Amino acid sequence: MNFRAVALIALGGISALAACSASSVQDTPSPRAQRELADALQGRTPGPAVRCLPNYRADNMQVIDDSTILFRDGRTVYVNTTLGACNNLANPSYALVTRNFGSQLCRGDIATVADMTSGMTVGSCALGDFVPYRAAP
């Protein structure tokens, strides 16, 4: 194997590790993300966090930013703050892909961010707890 091939393999490995690493510092949400989250949760109160969300409740997803994902189930909105940022998730050209083999999305499940045009992985993160927000009675 020549030097160039070894260098490309090493660079690919480093890139893959960087894409999988979780950021230890959460960035402050942008004003747009703060507004969008406030609008989605207006008039709702948080309940106790749950570790898992059944797949049938995860059909209606809204990305707020690289670290915040909303899942809507009827009148309940579940907020998931990822464990480290899902790099590039807020980019509308990318999609969140989860590979779970059960009937639930759970804290710690790995989600990847994929370019919808090329199918290439551009980031990844682990899901956090799901905090339900329900309309105040």
C-alpha cells in the first residue's frame, strides 16, 4: 500500500471519529432557535422526563437547532436535547437518521445526520431524555 492510500485511510478514520464525538460544551441557541422553541412550547408546562419514546410518537419531528429536536404527539410536544450537538442537523439539506431495532427511541440511541443528496453521514449524536410539554388545563 502506498503512502497516499495510507494517508487517505487515516484521514477518513480521523474524520469519522470527529463526526461521532459529542461536544462537551453546548452552544447557546441562536435567537431564531430560542424564538422557535418558545413558540412551540407556548402555553405548555413540562412534565417529568422519560427515557424512551414509542416510535409511533416520533413520526412528527421538528428540528430546532443542532442540539434540540421536538417530537409531536397530538397535543403533547416532547423536547429532546441531544447529548452533544448533532453537527449540521439544523441544515435543511440534511436529515436525522436513527437505526433502532426496537419499537422505541431511547436516551443514548445514536442518531446520524445524513446529506439527503449524497447519503453521506455528516454528523452524529446520542439522544437525550424526552421531556413532555402538555397544554395547561
